[in-house]
Amino acid sequence: MSASRMLGRLRAVDWDMRWDLAYERCGSRQVLMWEYLRRAAVWAKACGAEEAWPFYDVTPYLDPEFELPPAQAAELEELQRTVVWGELRKTCAGAVRLAGLAERDPDAVAGLPDPYEPLVLFYERGGSFSRDCSGAFIDLVGVMVPPGKLSGYLGSRPVGVLDEAVLDALEGEGRVTYHQDEYGEGPLFRSRALGDDVRADEVLGPDLRWEPVDLPAGTAGLAAIGHLEAARRIGSMV
């Protein structure tokens, strides 16, 4: 990913917030934010940037002397003027500058996954995030999540596949719960609570599309799994 291409992706984000998309894509945006926080924690630990976590520019910790070419630096500055929150500006700078550093010195970023790709995908799937009044929660629009502690992400299993088909499979109207047998084998089911005791039961097909299914016994005999584990298991089907 070149710095120019990253600038293009970030310029295309609707920073004023696509509320309809943010609500519609709440499931994938939760997973993407978690995966960003995990990757950012891994990088912070590796680079001595623990105090800067969770939303920061990792580039100065890798190469304090690195600067973008003047034209790209001016484009980044212009982009940053279009976003409101300081944490958004920091991560935009981090994504562009790290891409630029990787172009110049690939060895400087080798060995760890791109920390900003999940967050850029998050932005592309519904715009920005904000903080609640206390600053303790991240408001993803449709759900509030605490960032937790850096140490809690270290050693956590990643969400390995973040392509569009997997992310789209995490979306669905209503309150979603996932179920599969306790060994992680067999079909993946989900139930969507739509209000007024209305529930839609579905099974994930091989094309990563949800299909209606009749579960007369409900989810008896199946283990409940969360959004993150569902994302991992859907990714394993790709």
C-alpha cells in the first residue's frame, strides 16, 4: 500500500458520518475496531509506544527522522483539516506515514501486520468514531465499546481475514447471536432478534450468504459464540 493510495482511500471517506451505513454495518465495525486495537497494542509493545496507545502514529517510534515528501505532507495536512477528532487525525497520519515508510524501507515494517488497515476499513464502512462524554467509551454509532487495556490484547488471536465478503457476512438487522457446535465444526447459525418476539434463524452458506433455516428446537446443543469468534470462523471459510 503506497502512501498516495492510502491518501486516496482516506480522502474518499465520508467523515461527516454515514449514519445509515454505520448502523447497518455495526457488526463488522465492532470487529474491525477490535482488530485495530489488537494490532496497535502489538505494535506499541514492540516499539515502546505503550503510553501512546490506542490511537497514535507509530512512525516516529520506528524512524524518528522519517518525513513524507513535501507534496504528500501537504496532502496529508489538507486531509487532516477535514476530520474533527484528534484521534482521527493521528491515525490518518499514521496510516499514510507508515505506508510511506514502508515504500522507502520495507524492512522497517517487516514482521508485523499493518496496524492501520482494520481502522481504514472501519472508516470506509461508515465513517468516523467518537468518544462518549466521559471519554471512557468509543462510540461506534449503534454501539459503545470500552477500549480496555493494552495488555488485554497481547496474545489474543487475530481476526485473520478482513475481506469484504467476510465483513458483509457480519451484518444483519436486529440483535445478532451466533451458534455452532462446541467443537467449531458443522454449520454456523445465527439468530436475529427483531423485536416483539420475532426471530429470524439463518445458516451461513458456502458463498458466505445467510439463508433462512428452520430450527424448531432453537439453539439447543449448540454453543453460543461472540462476534469476534464468528468473524474468525467465517474467515476460515474463505
